[in-house]
Amino acid sequence: MILAEIAQTIKQKYPQATNYKNREYLMHVPLTKEVYISINFKRYPRTPNVKLVKDNGKTFKLGTILSHLRDWNDKEPFAVVDVINEIFLVIESILNRVIPFTESCFNGLVEMSKKYHPQKVQGLLSVDKGKVSELIIPAIKCAEPGNRINYVNFQSMCSLPFDFSYEGTFISRPDGDLERNEVFNAVMRKRRFTMLLAHPYDKPENVKLYDRDGNELKYVVYSD
């Protein structure tokens, strides 16, 4: 019965969704004209099998892309419809070149930059459920020699745990300068996006985001 309920919930949120070969646990949800989401939740509460499928039959698995799938717990499973919601959010952000933030994270970046001004704050931005949700400041051994904390330059001795959610880099600019330089360009290429926040920190025009190729990105803030 639970499989039918899951299918019904998906169809309520995405009326264009269809059951493939009349199997209630195998659904196709159109994403674009050429691509649809294939989701198989036959083994729920175990992790559903989710992939993108093109009209030509090519597939793309999403196990490492979606935080819902990376963090799946069979004992406390997420709603399957939330997995689909994350796919739409991720694809929409890519197509529109937008980086989504939770309100608490974005405001936290502003407040932290204010708190440690005129020191620089630098760290990694963690993406959860399709939105930037946390700033990760590396351990003290990662700091530049002579600085105690929060002025982090990712030295060669710095060893951070590998985590697929660490998609972005955050850098505050206490001097108010939003210009790129060679050091910034080197940092920028390491992750999917980089955010600059210049003093005064609470002005929208003092926020800049770039992809790893140096192209400017937009951002949007979602209520928690």
C-alpha cells in the first residue's frame, strides 16, 4: 500500500508524472523536452534508484549529486517526492546559473564577516538539498602561518575530509575590493562556485559569485 501512496503523492506534486509499464513503483517525470527523471522506489524504505534519461536512451545516475541520496537512511527515509524536488531545484539552478542559499546560511555569512572584520573569513560552502546551507571553516592547521583563526588560505598541509557537499568557496573582502586576482583565480577553479562578500557586507551589490571558469553567477535566498 505504501508504494501506491508514494506514487499518489508524486502525481499530486507533479501531475505530468506517469507510471512506467503500469508499475506503481516505477515512475517517469518529465524534466525538459528531451530529458525525464526515472525513479524506482520498489525497495522503499531502501534508497530509490534515480537517474536522468535522455530521448536517445543515454542515462545519468544521480547518487553522488543529490544530498537526499547521499544521506539516505533506511530507518528514517526521506519522502521520495523530496528527492524529485531536489532534482528540479538543482537543474533549475544550473540552467538559470543561480546559486540557491538558505536564509539562515546567507545571513550567517554576513554576520560572521561583520563579527571578524577587519579579518578575512574564508571557508567551504556546503550544499544540502540543493541549497547552500553551511560554511565549513577548516581546522587551525589549515591557517596561514602567523594567523590564529578565520584567515584561512588552504595551505598545502591542510587536509580536509572529502565530501561531495563541499561545492563552493567563500571569501570575505574586508577592504571592500571585489576585483579578481591571481590568487583568487586559483582558488576559484577548485570548486563549482566561489562567493565574494565585500565590506560593507550587508549590501546586495557587494556580493559576487563566479563559476570555476570565472563566469559570474546569480544567487537567490530561500526562507528556511
